[in-house]
Amino acid sequence: MKKVPSERAKFESRGWAILITGGVAAVSMWFALASVMGVNGILAAPIALLWGLLIMVIDRWLVISMPVSSTWRMLAAAAPRLMIALLLGTLISTPLTLRIFQQEINAEISVIRHQQLNEFLANPQRSQLQWPLVPQAPGTRLNSPPSTRHD
């Protein structure tokens, strides 16, 4: 860096990009483990940090392996990197997206369940739903579906 001080900003920005990618990966993994898989948040933290470190190492390798000699070689080397970046982006962003929109997702699931229940109750012979619609508590006896006969 002492020989080429003009390159400092370029390398610092690359370093920050790699650190931010690793940080977002760690937070995403923590959300995935704690929220989706039900792992204790404290126990999920070391696993998430290792995941973030792994993503950071992979991203660093991808960044430093980019050739700068010719445009075609750079494009050829960038294609696999782009595919890996898309895969990692999907893996990193999905748990965060689910966590951010968790209330809206739960509300929509509730609406869908109510629509299916109303459809079943309106015409149980044509419905493709199976009885019982609501899971029963363990040890309780299942009742038969509601009668549609009008005696």
C-alpha cells in the first residue's frame, strides 16, 4: 500500500464489501437457526458466526481470483462467480426475507385456512380437504365431520 497509495480506496472498498457479505450471512443464518429451526439463540450464534466466516472466505477467494489481464478472460472468470453469487445471495436472503415478512406470511396463511374451512363447510362433498381441518391435541378423540343432512 505504501508503493501505490492510490489503490487504497479500491482495496478498502473490496474489504468492506467482503466483511458486509459475511456479516449479513451470519445474521441470516442466526435468524434461520433461531426462528425456523427453533435453536436457542445463544447456541445458534457460534454456528452463525462460522457460517459468516465461511461465506467471507469464499467471497474473498472469488474476489481475488478475478483476472485483470483481458476483458474476455475477466468475463469468463466472472460467469462462475456470478452463479455462485446468485446461489449464496439466495441462501443468505431467504431466511431474512421470511423473518422480515413473518407477520404478513402468518396473516396470509390464516386467511387461506379460513377460506378452505369455509369452502369445506359450504360443500364438504366437493371439497378436496380431508377431515379434520384443525390438528387435534394428542389423546383427544376425533369427531366425525359435520353432518350435511337436514333431517
